[in-house]
Amino acid sequence: MAAVLAGILACAAFLMADDFNEAYKAYESGDYKKAMKLFQKSCDAKDAWSCAILGTMYLNGKGVKQDYSKAAELFQKSCSGGSAFGCGNLAVCYEFGEGVKKISIKLLNITRKHAI
């Protein structure tokens, strides 16, 4: 999972603003608190990628206290902003009931179909 996230972050880093690039560098170097602050700034500016990555940080407790509800909230914001990565992570939250009420596999499949 970490390798996939790193790959996605690397691709996205070339497409995003300076805050995202700086946040990515901080994340890669293990400075999660700095990364969290910068991703939060970008997320507040409606950058869907930053919201998804910030959600992942909450999901895994990197730089912040682990909080599944906050992670799901950020994945929803990311998904609404057009990020398939955010939609996929939100679907996983629903599948396992992490931060949200668990939903059926049938509904989950519909969500995944539209997210990818």
C-alpha cells in the first residue's frame, strides 16, 4: 500500500502547486506533521488529491491521531472533488465500516464502478 501511495504521490506531485510539492517532500522524509499542515492547506483550497492523502494520513495515524471518521470525511471531500483515489478509499471505508456505517457489497460495487 505504501508503494502504491508513493507512486500516486510521485505522479500527482508534478501536477500540483508548490504546497502539494512541499507536503509531498515532507511526507516522503517522514515529517508527517509538516506534511499534514501543508496537505490541510491544499485540501482547504479544494485540492482533491491533498484531501485524499490527508485522509490516508488520518486513516493510518501518520502525523495526526488515527481517526477513521475524519479519514472518511476527507475521502468524501476528495471524491466530491473528482479524485478517483479519494472515491476508492471512501469505498474501502464503507466496505470495512471504518469511520462510516458498513454497507453491502452490492452497493460497494456500484460505488467502485463509478469511482474508477
